[in-house]
Amino acid sequence: MATRSTIMDTNSFRAEHADGLDADVRKLTDKRSKVLGESYRLFYRKPVHLVRGEGQYLWDAAGDKYLDVYNNVASIGHCHPAVIDAVYQQMQQLNTHTRYLHERILDYSEELLATMPGEIDRAMYMCTGSEANDLAIRVARAYSGGTGIIVSQEAYHGTSDLTSGVSPALGTGQPLAATTRLVSPPDRYRVTAPDLGDWFAGEIQKQIDDMAANGIKFAGFLADSIFSSDGVLPGPKGFLKKAVDVVHKNGGIFIADEVQPGFARTGDAFWGFARHGVVPDIVTTGKPMGNGIPVSALLAKSDVLASFSDDIPYFNTFGGNPVAMAAAQAVLKVIKEEGLQEHSRVVGDELLRELLTLKDKYDCVGDVRGAGLFIGFELVTDKASKTPDKQLALDVTEKLRDNHVLTSVAGPYGNVLKLRPPLAFQRSDIDWLVGALDKSLAELGK
């Protein structure tokens, strides 16, 4: 297992980059540092000053247009008119908390639960994915009577005290909880086992056994089903089922963190976990749900949730408010009416095929993998050794920025480009992205 990295910082602007900035950008970075503090990070050695977005495109203060290949927050596209209208209309009527009756939260809950397996029949609402995962951990512990949580090696599940303790992607400066155990990622490119499902289930069992040996009772396995922070690890489809069976056999629950792979992103299914033929005990979601309006959810089997909710009241002032529900309803409606799941599958497959031509062309492109509009593009020193090339990945990211394509890196080695555009991404954008990647690699002498 690789040592814990600091992927959250790898393509960040730093003070030593300031001298190369123009006066206006330098003024903003200096002011940001003064009033926001140093925990906040900016992408790129030369930060991008954005002022407008539409669909899959963004514009900076100079009027230059960018292709957004990273932002799943605006899942159906920046400034989608359906979301703007829904939020505007609801804000003119009412916006308050869930201790009063209101139809929107009930109507949306029925619509959202209809996309889930039948066993998942309860919904709760928060504002962020961190809050949803925080509550999921609390529910898992109430249901199982244990405290131990297993996550993947480079997982990111949030920034609260509980979730940062199960988020190794935050880096070595953020300590993990003593009850957290890390499992090696199911990386088909690097794992040589003949059956990835058997191998991964075995890795889960090892961590459960380690917990038991240290007096920790196992509570659950928390995972993003495409293992995006681990470098985008999509498959093969179905491999996760054996691991979930091991989790249940040992008295734990499976929490599917669908913040990134959910809401039609993978194309194969509406939810990322559904690609693997599993039914989670809890599902959490966040960013894409409201297309930028802060809203998140925890969806659960009623018997699992009852272990917590029968004894402990939960209230979130802004969670499930009518405006947030209006945004979420609009997103769900657009995904269905515009056929974005099938769009993601078809356009994603075509994009993957085009990216594979770069793998054939360049020895530094070790692997290209993905599902729908969620693709990992792994860079190595050479195909034979598969040695991760983090510096090349960072340099390519900067070159792409110069070519007006925005993305970032992922994985335990920081060498995987994470290509995850808004679902508004079109076939006509493929040439821009692949061409910019081709040009960037060529300019770097690869």
C-alpha cells in the first residue's frame, strides 16, 4: 500500500508562483490570502479568475472561454435555466425549515426514492456531502454497535470531524480516526490477482480482522463506488458485490457515497453502486443533487435508519428547505427529460475511445478507464514499469489550463487526470479535450 499522499494540494497555487501573475490576478490572490487564510486552496500555478458559466463552459475575466472537464457540482451544466427558474419561483413563495409541513420535500423524496432499490425507503436531508456522510457513520454505529469504519486508501468523504477522520485524501496533516482502517484500492491496472472481486473482498476481511485483533468492533464499509479519489477505478462491473457480502457477513453495513458517481454520471446506471448489482444499506449524496445549490441526502433501509432515528432526533436548519428541494427536483427532472443517463453512456464511450488513441500514441499514457462521463487518464514514466509520473500529471494539468481545459489530478500517486465534466458535455467537445491533451503531451516532449 502506498503511503498517504496530499492529493488535495497537488495542483494548488502557492506563494512562490505569485511573481509570475499579472497585476489584477496578483491583487486577488494577495487579498484572498489576507482575508480567507491559508487553508483555502486555488487550482493552478496561474489561478483562473472565473466570472461566468453556461453548460460545460466557463469564462474568465478577460473573456476567454474554458471547457470544464472537472466540475460535477454543476452536474447538469453551469447556470441551467431550469434550476434557476425553480429556485427563483420558490424563493418568491417560501423558504423555511422542515419543522413545518410542506409538499416539496415529500414530493421530491418520493421521486428520489423511486430511483433507488425498493429496500431503500427513507430519506433525510442536509446541505453537504460531509454532513450526509457524518450522519451515515453515526447511523452505522448505532445499527452495528461498533465503531470501526473501513475506507479505501485515498478516499475522500468530507470535512467534518467524523468524515475527515475517514478521508485519507486530506493528507498526512489530517489524522485519521483510531477506528479507521484503510483498504488497498481495487485498481485493475496494478492489481495482478486473477479475480478483482475475490481480491478486494479479501482485503476488506483483512481489515475487519485487524480491527477485531485491536478490540474494535466493525461498523461498516464506506465507499464511493467508482473510487474516484483513488484514481477513478470503475470495474469490472459487479466486482464490488463480494466485498459487500463480506461486510454483511461480519455484521457491518455498506454505505455508498454517491456524491460523485451518482445521478446518471456513469451512464451504465442512475447510481454508481447499481453497476455492481448491490443494494447498499445507506446511500449518501451531495454536490450534483442541486446543481450548485447546497443540498444533500441520506437514503436508507428503514430498519437500518430506525436504530438511530427511533432514539435520536435529527434537525438540520437548512437541510430540505423548499428552495433546495426545488433545485433538486429541477435537476432530477432535467436528467430524466433530457435523457442524460443515456447521453452520459454514449458520449462517455466515444470520449473513452478517443482517449485510448492517445494511449496508443504515447508511452507515458499507462491506462485510460472510466464509466460514462467519469474517466481516469493515468500517466506513467513508461508502460513497462507502470511507474507513476506525478510531475508529468501536474505539468499536463497546467498545459491543459493554458489550452483552456480545466481538470485536476487524483489517485494515491497523484498521477491520474480526473476527467469528470458536467453532463452537458457534448460530442463536439471531445475534439477540444482530446486535442488539448495531445498538444499538451507533445509540448512536454512525450
